[in-house]
Amino acid sequence: MLYHFLVPLADEHIVFNLFRYITFRAAGAMSTALVVSFLLGPRVIAWLRALRVGQVVRQEGPADHLIKAGTPTMGGVLILIATAVSTVLWADVTSWNVIIVLVVLLWTGTLGFLDDYLKVVRKRTEGLVAKYKLVGQGMIGFLVALALLLLPVSTNPTWTTVPFFAGWHVAFLPLAFVPWVMLVLAGSSNAVNLSDGLDGLAAGLSAIAAATFGVFAYLIGRVDTSGYLGLLYLPGAGEVAIFCVALAGAALGFLWFNAHPAEVFMGDTGSLALGGAIGAVAILLKMEFLLIAVGGVFVIEAASVILQVGYFKYTARRHGVGKRFFEMAPLHHHFEQKGWAESKVIIRFWILGVLCSLIAFSTLKIR
């Protein structure tokens, strides 16, 4: 809103010209998200405690996690509020890119909220049935794909770029583009969800991934930098950068309260929303393949669950007794079972997240 209200005043005073610049508004968005998180955090936690929406800890999980039972969950609403407020305040809200990422954030956040509500309020251990969750994720993926086809934000709406190769791209047929978008959104959303098992793990990794995509969005949205780096120029991508840093700021603000030992958990409300939003950003920037590098830790976490389940079923069929490939899945629990302290697992996974970000940035020159 500030962009629409204050930029026209640039002719009256030069200070308002600042609001034309993506960098200035991005800094404002990230700062606003942090401040909103800091101010609302204690109130949200108190509200969740009053509602008695405590975390339900799985009996088959690590034994030392049982002490976390009762810790307020559904704290992801704080991330949704902080991101939405700061984005609306600092970004161009008429941008189709901004509208899409906000809708995906709120849609997947609502799915997560329903899942959390069924678990902690209605006491349904399984929460929202997996197939219904996938249907909800598939629906928003279908709507995003349809929107990009009918109201394209670029001249080549079904293209996606290939990392490390300047000028290379994959051009999907419209009928293939729709399931592709559905797959990316659902995969990204669920991968972050699976990584949300330790205090601050998903929040920290999401902040790193969102900030990384924020830099890419800024570079892609400029004619000069995109041309120099051999990137596909996408007009309006700069507004996505504002959303990305707002998301990163909200995740960091939430981490203030979610750091070990956590005062609040984000629940599926936050993890599904974070993953969905990051996936939507990758789609809008035509960097779906780069998402594998940026979210490398998320990919490994999801792969560990798939491998564990697949190996258990295979050995059960072959030998009559199912065997585990890891001590426990997702992978962060495997290392806990190996004797690593929770804080050590979290920090080391964050370091790996930074490494994944650096690998993604290396694609800017290795082309």
C-alpha cells in the first residue's frame, strides 16, 4: 500500500522516491515482518495457551520429545500474519505475482490449520486425512497453473529454466504444465512439513531458502543483471523479492520464540504454508529445478521418509519382517537416535541449508 500511496508524492518531495526502489521496500518488508513477529509473538502464544492447543507428541517418536507435549502449537498463524501484513504494506499489491504467492501462502496455511485443529482440538491423532490434504494442495496447484496459463505474468508461461546452463529451458505443453505445478507445490509443502520435527529447524531452513530466492527474484526482475548473468528476465519478479524477504523475516521472527527449547511450535499451519509459498516462488521465477538445490535439506528429509517406508515394505514382502533403513525417519530423528543433541542436529542442518544456498548462488556464474 505504501508503494501506491507514497510513490505519486515523489514529485512533491524527493524522499518519497525511495519507495520506487525494490531494495528499500524489501528492507522495509523484512524489518516489518520481524517487528510484527516480536510484538504479536507473546500475545499469540498466550492466546494459544488459553485455548489449550498443546502439541501432541507421537509415542513412536524419540523418547526425550515427550516432555514437549502440551507446548502451544499452531503458532504458524504468526508467520502468516507477519508475512501477509508486511507484503501488503510494502509490495505492489496489484502485481499478479504478489497475489499468487499470498493466495498460496494463505491457502496452504489454512490446510495446515485444519490439520492442526483436528489433531489438538478434536483429538483426531491423524489430523486431516492425507488424501484430503493432497487434494487441497492439488487444488491450489491447479488454480495457480490455470492462472499462469490464462493470465500469464511472462511471455513464456510454461517455461522453466535449467540451472548451470545459460539459455537452456524446458518448455512444458499446457496439459503437462498443470500437473507439473501441482507436483512442485505439493512436494515443496510436504517436504517442509516433514522437516518440522525439531525446535527451530524448519523455521531456520525456510528463512535461508526464502532469502535465497529473494536475491534471485531481485536479479531476475532487472534487465541489466538478468542479461549480464544469463538469467531469464521476468518483469515484475522484483515484487516477489519483497514477499520472499518478508517471509524470511517472519520465519526469523517466529524463530525467536521457536528456538530450542521452543515456547511455541508452528504446526502444520506454518510448515505447509512455508513450503507452499517457497514452491510458488520457484514456479513464478521459473526455477523449479533450482528449488532442489535451494531446499536441499528439505529434499533429503523427504527422501529419507520415502526410502524408509519403501525399504520397510520391501523387506516385509521379501523376508516377512520389515526392516528400517534409518534408525528413525525423517533424517533429523535418525541423528538424534545416534546420540546427537537436538541443538547440534538443528545447527548442523542450518549449516547444510546455507551450503545449499551457496550451491544455488554458484549457478549464477557456472553457466
